[in-house]
Amino acid sequence: MKKKEIIIRDIIPLRGPNIWTYRPVLEAWVDIGELEEFPSNKIPGFYQRLSAWLPSLIEHRCSYEERGGFLRRVEEGTWAGHILEHVTLELQNLAGLPGGFGKARETSERGVYKVAVRAWHEEVTRAALEQARRLIMAAIEDKPFDVEAAVEELGDMVDSKCLGPSTASIVDAADDRDIPTIRLLDDGNLVQIGYGAALRRIWTAETDRTSAIAETISRDKDLTKSLLESCGVPIPEGREVTSAADAWDAAEDIGLPVCIKPVDGNHGRGVFIDVKTREEVEKAYAIAVEEGSAVLVERSIPGTEHRLLVIGGKLVAANRGDMVMVTGDGKSTVRELIDSQVNSDPRRGPTELHPLSNIRIDSAARMELSRQNLEPDSIPAAGRDVLIQRNANHAFDVTDDVHPETAALASLAARVVGLDIAGIDLVCEDISQPLSAQGGAIVEVNAGPSLLMHLKPGIGKPRPVGKAIVDNLFAANETGRIPVVGVTGTRGKTAVAKLVAHLLYMSGKHVGLACSDGLHLDRRHVQKSDAANWTAGHRLLLNRAVEAAVIENGGRTILGEGLPYDRCQVGIVTNIEPDAENLARWDVHPSGGEYFTTYRNTYRTQVDVVLRNGYAVLNAADPIVADLAELCDGEVILFAADPTCPALAAHLAAGKRGVFVRDGRITVATGDSEAWLLCRLGDVPAIGKQKDPATIANVLAAVAAGWALGITFDAIGTGIKTYGLDLPAPSDLLTQVAKKPRKAATRN
């Protein structure tokens, strides 16, 4: 390409930890062609156009680590690949997503760059990359570009495809506790929190603990009332009615005013409060019956409606509703006054990002207007107050004001219905006083309640409701994690992965294995094609039956897909042989200065993701691998056949763990004070009589991983001596071993 053009040759989605960062990114291969000769300071007017279109780029600090650092780089001269990175991130930010990570690096081909940007949602980030490319080209060519339209288009994608704020608050709370999350629907709010047997699932404010029976009860308002009443929870008296005439009979029996609502409605549709006349009763019935299967007539409770959020039996947030009124000016219609005085509030809007919804003239609002002898197109006199809604959005946080007795009643109501997360609607005049003292009552119990009103109240303090949900799903000592073992390197990965899986199986766990040999669940070989990839590893983590997972990840997986897990308990690096794995497809070469550094850094990714309470298992006989020890957040176990290997000897001298061969026996040691001789090399079928050094190293790596996983030495010894044999169930085999005197395992 010999013209001033930016061409995106390829986009590689890296859906897990990768060579760039811990988070998912899109890696775009960008060819800037002749622009390699034209950094930004050599393009007349480019800086002025870019900074005018995106003034918020002033917040990008870039390499100067100061506000305005990136724009300074543009003014001084930088290349199109670097600019594409920052513009993409800023467009995502303006569309409602955090900016996040970005990096641009040259490749070995002149004019071609790798541009990596944080991908909160792959489709959105792809669109942002293309919009960024078009914007930069317009700035280069001095052509118009509609930034507002581009941001609006991306914003619409964010609203429709990314997690809503309620679900995002739960995911963020899990992230704060280092509990992994997996989104199960690309454009929905179904999310898995945790891995394998430790996982839980949420769908916004519903969880896998939310009973279907409880949810059904909550939708049947008459049944809910009867259950609450039987437990002493104050409710408004009333009954189900079958016709408009029956509704009026019930209203007369109960006493006016009354509330009329559908038996199984939701979101306040078809609910009429403070109904006072027969005409109003009949109108309300006609609308309410269309919203549900039947209609309730209840005593109208004096006061204001409140929404109390109960999670795990505890009150965690409370909001108060309020009346919506407008004031006439003698010129504008009621409809116009609502738009100018109410809906103009920036907190109001149609999306989940708005804490307050727009006010519309529905059936209930029309009834309120008719009581005031007004229509939507009437023009109220100047200074006249017009009531539009009696209980509008629950905009005011009152969590700290709720009386303890009222909080206890809300908790009881949630338990009676059987909901782990419940929105309790109650009406009273003063939430700080007991309900009994003011004739207040609980009027509804809702499943799947809205969280946004508590996250972004119109007035008051936001409440950490996402954290409350996560803490209810996971006790303080629970991590949502199962043991995950990642295996990488250039040779021996599959053999090590299969042996580690066997050790876990022998220890009594249901184990999943994804490796080049296929996908295995315990002894079942469920997929016989190559499963050393992101998809297969991800599949294991979604499986609730899997209590431990062993996942092989070669350089191609790390560079082309990313790791399928965020962190792991054990990360194994078998070796790094520069010529063993061809990674040229990703411009990673086995030699050549900085490119070899990239080759090494590919495999270090496995060490980078080891948990702080986890272990890196590294080959001490490979100097490149041994040097990765300093990068591990957790502990390190080195292995090498020769105990005099310099890296291993120094490691043991420092009092750390190592696995090696001594006098023909596999030996594990912590420092020089304690050693266990597991068994002779000849007792391990995988090693056999040939005693191939590479095979011995594979067995030592697996032994080290078993040790890191807390598997007993008896089980490790039994495992390596039985690997590949036709075995009884692990519990039966270990029982047999326990009955025999131990000869091979001795302690020095």
C-alpha cells in the first residue's frame, strides 16, 4: 500500500488473559502505508481537527503520565496506529464504557502495527475501531466527520448489548472480591459467577437461589396477601373481584378511597390508588382487568409508597416515592408543562442509565387530571398546581430512616414468600415510625426488583446492593473458584496435563481436562479432537460437575485466543524452546532481540495469572523458564531431574519447594530439612525402562503440581504408579493402598 490510508488487516479477539493484559482485548493489525512517513505533526491541521472533535482526549495521559500527555504527543508527532488506539478508547468512553487498556506496537513489517484495546463487548469495540479509523482519516483528509452521530450509534450498541447497570453492579462487586464472572448471553444479563462446581448464576436481581415457586407466589397478589396476613404482616384488607359492579360492591364494603390493581400485574401497570367514586372504580377496573387475569380492590393506605430491598433476609436499601406536580403558567398545556418542568430533568430518561423515568400521561394520570377538571391539553391558570402522579419514581433514598420494626417486617415478608431478593412495597406516612402506629401496610412483594433506584437515587446516598447480592451468594471465605491448573510451554504440555488430571482424579475430584488429546471428564473422552484452546477450556469452567480443571494452553492459544480463565491455582511452564512452536503468524519469532522477548513473554502469561495463594511450577533446568519465578504472585515450585541444577539448588537453599531425582527416586523437598522419596523411577509406567529425560521432567512437573494442589503424597505416589492402567474407582484404590505397608515412600 503506497497511499495515505489506514487499513485494518485483521482483528484477533483475545477473550481472556493474554500477552497484553489480564482483560479481554481486540488486537487489530493495522497497515498505515504511506502514513509511516507522515507522523501527526507533518499533517497540516490534523492536531487542531482531532482536538476540536474530541476535546476529552485531554484526559489521556499517555507516555508523559500527565493530563494532556496524548495530545502533546499528537502535536509533537506520533503515528496513526498510536492515534487509533486512543481514539477508539475515547469513543468507547463517550458511548458509556470505561476507556480501559490500550497499546500500540510496531511489527516487523514496516508500517504495520498491532493495536490492542480493551474489549468490554467484542461487537461494540469492533464498531469503535472502525469509527475511530474513519474519524482519523477525516482529520487527515480535512473532511467533515459527525462525532455526535458516531458516539450516538456506539451508545445505542452499548445500551442494547452491554450489561445493564444493575447487573454490572453485581459483576463489579464479584470482581472486587476476585470472584470470576462469565457472561452467558452476548446481549443479555445472564451471568455466571464463579467456576465449575463453585459457580452461581444471576439474571439481574434474580439468582439461582430464587425459587420459581416463590416468584409465582409474588405475582399472585391475592395469594401473597393471604400468606403475609397469616404471619402477622400488616396488609390492606380487600378481595378479588370479577366485574366492575363487583368492584364497586367491594369498594363500598371496604370503604372509600380504595386501590384497584391487577392480581398478577407488575411494574405498576394498571394500578390506581385513592379511587373515590363509582365512575372511577369502573374506569380503573376496565383498565386493570386488561393488565392481568383478575382484579383486586383494596383499602387505600394513607401516605407515600416506599420500596424496600431485602437481600438474604436483610434490609439493604430503601427508597421513597413522591408526587409529581406541575405549575401552570397560563400559556402551556399540561402535556407541555410535563415536558418542560418534569421530563427536562437530566436524571429522567428512557434508558437504564437514568435513575428516573420520563412521566407519561397514562390512564392513572388521566384520572388524576379529570379529578381536577383538566385534560392533557388543558391550559392551567398561572400559578395553579396540578397533580400528575401520586406515587412516581422511588427517587429518595431513605435507607437510614427505616424503623427497625419495619425493616424486620420487610424481611419477614420476603421470607414468607420465599424470595432471596425481594422488593417490598409498603405505604406509610413516616418510614421512621412503626407501621402499626400509623396504619401503614405492605402492599406488594416483588421478585426480580429494580436495583437502579438504589444504585442511582434521584436524591440521597447510593447503596452497594451489588455487593450485598454477591455476599449473599458467597460466604466470606468462599472464592467461587475450583482448582484450575494451566499448562503451557513448547513441549510436554499434553503429557503433563493428562498426568495432573489423573492425580486429581485419584484424589477423588471430578476433573475436567482440555488438552491436545481432546476433552475429558474424569475417564470419559467426550471430545477426541484437539481441545487445547479457549473454547474447550471455557466449556469446562461452565460445567457445574467439574470440581477441578486442567487446561493446556500453547503459545498459539495465548496469542490467538487468550487464556480461558482469569486466574489459576497452579500454572505450569514445561520449557521454552525457541524453535519448537511456530508463532510467526502473530509476528513472534524465536530469535531477534525484542521479538524473542515477545516469544518469552507469550509463555510468561501463564505465570502472570497465578493466584496469590497459588503456585507456579517451573522447569529449573530451563534458564528461560526458571527466570519466570520472579513474576509469580504466589509461591514457586521448581523441578529438575538433577538436584544440583543451579536454579534448583539456589531455590532449595532459600528454603523453598523443589522436586527432583535422588538415587533413582522421585524426591520432593522443602529446603534441605525435609524430603520425601515417593517412588523409584522404574515404578512409574510412564517413564518405563527408557528413562527418557523429557518424560522424567514431565512426571516431575506433574508431581510438583499435585503437591501444590494439596494432594497427599500417598495419592501422588499411587497416581504416578497407576497412570495409564485400567483402574478401579479412586476411593477403592486408595483404600487398598492404605492397607498395605508403604515401602517406596520414606522420610529423610
